Amino acid sequence: MAATTEPTVSAQDVAASADATKKKTKKAIADNIKYAGIESVMPVKLKTSNAKGRFIAAAKDIPAGTIVSIEKASASVVRNQSFSNICHHCFKPAKLKQMTRPRVDAQGNQIANQVEKFNVPTHSCTKCKMAAYCSEACQKEHAAEHDIQCPALAQVNSLATANKVMPENLRAVLALIGRRAAEKAANRDQAPDFASSISTAKPTPFGCVLDMNPNRHFTDREKLKDAENALKDLIALVPEHARVTLSEAVELYCIFYSNQHNISVNNQQVLALYPITSLYFNHSCIPNCVYVGEVDGVICVRTMTDVPADTELTISYVEICQPREQRRRDLLLTRHFWCKCRRCSTLLSKSVDRFMDGIQCSECQNGVMIFEETKEVQDINELMTDVAALDQEIQGKFAQCESCPAQIEVTKLVDVLKAAITDYGAAHQTLQTGDFNRGRLMLEKFIKDYESTHILSPYNAYLVNTYTTLMNVCTQMQDLDRAIRYNQVVVERMEGIEGAVPTNYPRLVEYHFTLGDMCLKQAKKKASNRTPLGRNTTRKYLSEAKSSLEKAYEGRKVVFGENSPSTQAAKRLFEESKREYNAYTKSLEKKKKKPAVPAPAPAAQPTSPAAAPAPAAAQAQKETSASA
Ligand SMILES: [Zn+2]
Ligand SMILES: [Zn+2]
Ligand SMILES: [Zn+2]
Ligand SMILES: [Zn+2]
């Protein structure tokens, strides 16, 4: 997994002797033989190179929206926040039943005549209380795996607390142990199988899990020790026939930790392991593919753009709408490599990345200040232990305006950015307390302070994110007119610089959807206002709704496929917006044709945000299902 589209320097590479490199290449070639079956069901071919190791490429020209991989997880855990909401076997929403229990005070004494109501899944394991199912059938199907985990699962939370380990990570190890034992019992062949459709996908066998890199030496030593202590007690609770050794358990822990995918299924969060996807789809900060969580814990990798034959297929492991430095640090901390993808290795002055944390030149107020990073990260181990080393790099260096001779000390530039980040953080903290009014004012002040004064580039990621947050806050506050305006800015900025996000980038597609959805709602609400201004607004909203929803529909078709419920939802709204637009423009024409009895033009009504209908955001979010 620790590979990028371009050569990645990792500690292993540096230490590797020619022998080790040979061994690695040999392993990559052997893997390509083992996984070659994918080439007969998908338009792809498996390749190796000394620099990249394994990778996957288009076998022919592939249009956007083509499925290039379907994989069912080897093991998965429902995240804590979603624990009772979905089935731990098939991920369908769990049915809930209402229970009551006596209400108790802080001392644990029952409060007289008071009961508390709460929901629990209709089917859950009564022994460990750590697994929820949608049906008896799912519970039965999962029994072979669950029975092995059950006694240990019952102790997971207390062991996690005692050793300061994430319970989710411990559950992940148990899921892998359960998978291994169930496959052994069923005599399942450990060769990978490759599905050509979602419904026929079988979990990638445990044998493939061990092909992934545990990146053990990158995991913080102390944390690893804590995990080891928890795992020792945990595996002692696993039935003897299914037990693994402590060193095997640690290996599984590291494999899951550094290769997991966080997927969203039915709007719930699941951590899952996909060996084939992890082994072959390398990271790029300007990827041409996207992965989407489907029912049953299957992920589909689809092309986001048209991909010419022989081009490497890539996905992104991090949010790409953030500064280069931030992406690289995220990747370093979570995936243990220093990104040298094409985008990251292009000179900053020639890359769209110069805008992402761009500070405007105070002299010409035109160009952004550029500081080319000179540090070449050779030793990841050293960097992992001292991320601050990156900060020392800038001492005594100067940044240069891209369009005039102005220069500024990089440390001063960093101070500006730090001040912006502090203000940005303060506004978000205020929002978290639930004080939307004050939070909104702070965000609007942020724009005044940093954009209107030409301090930050309009494409600066903090500014764009401020508009995104403002859009959400205004939706919450039912001020849809402002929410629409902010949503428009976000879309303009994301599309404004070529190459910042790929066409059909899921986040952008969803912004088109929310924009179209809000415009349609507002247009309907304002349709009764027949003043010239009202008519104009309604028509503008309907026209924006139509074009945004068309983009959302086209984008979702690519990202999720034509038949996905979210694509169908966008299609329905798009068609509705077309109908509404046509009907409205027709009604205006009719009016024009009527003999002119000039009606007294009433004064333009100020639009009242207070009268807005139910919040659009909640609705829009509901419809934005399974995004990766
Ligand atoms: Zn189920
Ligand atoms: Zn149980
Ligand atoms: Zn990169
Ligand atoms: Zn300048």
C-alpha cells in the first residue's frame, strides 16, 4: 500500500540492498501471477516496475464511470458511532425495538417512578452484546465467525480502555481471526476470486490479507506495546482451535491499521480491509479513479475520468482539496509514505497547489508568494519521529512573488497563515458549541479579513472551506438564499483552477447536487411572488437548479453508476427542475402575450429567509448516500 504513482522513498528502500530489491520485485511478479484473474473480468492489466512495485493499469481506453474492480472485504468492523444502526454482517439498516430501563441518578440509585426509553437492534448477540444484525438469517450466517470472536468481543471495551487502545482496532483483529477460522472450517480455497458483479462478490480470502504490508516499523513503538498488551489478553479468550500467536495478532493489527479503508454504507461508517484494492490501486493526489461503498461491504472502483490505455489507475487516500504539505503529512501519518505523485513532485510555481495555501503578494496583489520546498525526504523513519523537522526547513528562506519581484521571509508567510488558521479554528470551535449566529459572523469576518483584503488567494483551501462551512451553517439557519450564494462560490472555486480536482470528483458532484436541490426549493417557494424582481429570482433559481442538477446527475452516474439510488434521486430532481423551468417560462410568456393592462408594479418584497421550509441540508445529506 505504501506506494505512490511515482517512486516513493521509504525507509525500506533506503536500507534495501540490491538483494532485497530483487526479492521485492520477485514478490511483485509472483503477486501479479496470483492476482492475474482480475484481468479476465475487468479492463485492466497488472504490472510491476522497480520504482513502483505492483500497480494496475488500463488494458484499453476506458471511459469515465467504468467499473475497474469489485471487491468484498476480507474483514470489516462497524465503527463505534454506527454500532447499533446497521447489521454487522450485511450492513443493511438494523431494525430497532424500544426498550425501557429504570432511570438512575449519578450515584446509581433508581429515581422513583422514572423510566428511560432507548432503542436496541432487534437481533443482537445476547452473550457479548457486541454484534447487531438486521435479521435472524444474518445472525445465523455470521455465527461461524462470530462464535470465535464472541468471548473476546465481550472484553474488548475494557481491554481497550485499560491499554489505551482503540476498541475498533481490537475488533478488527478479532474479525480477521474469525474470518481465518471460518475459512479453515469451510475448507475454503485461499486463492483470490474476482467478481464481475456486485452480487456475486465473495470476501477476499484471508490468504490475501497476509500479502499486504504491515508497515510494522512505522507504527509508534509505544502504541504498539500498548496494543501488544491488549492483544495478549484478547487472544487468550479466543477458542484454542482458532487462536493465533501473539506475533501473528500484532501482524494482523498492523496490517489492518495501515491498510484499512473507511467506507460509508447506508450512511453508516465501516472500517474494512480490501487486499486486492490495497495491493494494486496506488495513491495519487490527482486520481483518475474513485472507490464507492456498496451494500454488503463491497467496494467498486470506478474511473472518474476517461483513462487512456496503459495509464496507471489510481485512487486518493486523502482529501485532495488541501495544501500539498497537509496532504503529504496526512499520508505520512496514516499511510507511512511521503507522497511523490506527479502533482506533489511538480514545482510549486507550475502547480495548482500554489493556490491551495496561497498567500497573495502584498505589493502587486496579483500573484501568490511561492516557496519551493527544497527538502527531499530520504528517511521516513527519521521524519516519522520528528515531523517538526519539516518546519525547521523554512528558517532563513525567502518566498518570491510569482508575478513581481517582491520577496518575503518564509517565516513571516507562515505567521500570516498561522493567524488565519487560528481565526478559522476559533470560528469552527464556536460553531461546535452550537452558537450558529456568532460562528457565522466569525466566518463572515474571516472572509472580510483575509479575502477582501487580498491576503489569501481566493483559491486558498481555508477560504474555500470557510465558504463550505458558511453554506452548511446558513442551510441549518434556514437562510437558503445565502446558502445558495455560498454554495455557488464553493463550486466556482473548485472548478476555477484547472487540475485542482478531477472532473466528477465526488465532493464537487455533491456540491452541484445541494446547489440544485436548494435552488429548486427556493424557486418553488418564491414562485408566487410575481413582481418583476420575484419573477427574475424564480427564473434564475430554476435555471441554476436545472444546470446544477444535470451536473449532479451526470457526475453521480459516473461515481455511483446509473442504477444507484443516489443517481436515481438526482435524476428525478433534474427532471423535476426541467419541468418546473419549462412550465414557469411558459407561464411568463403567456403573461407577456396578454393585452397590456399594466398592473401597478408593487414594490419589490425583500425575501424573507425566516419563512423557509424544512432545512434542506438534512434532506440533501440523506440523499447523498454511499460516498467513499
Ligand atoms: Zn443483515
Ligand atoms: Zn457474541
Ligand atoms: Zn501527492
Ligand atoms: Zn507581487
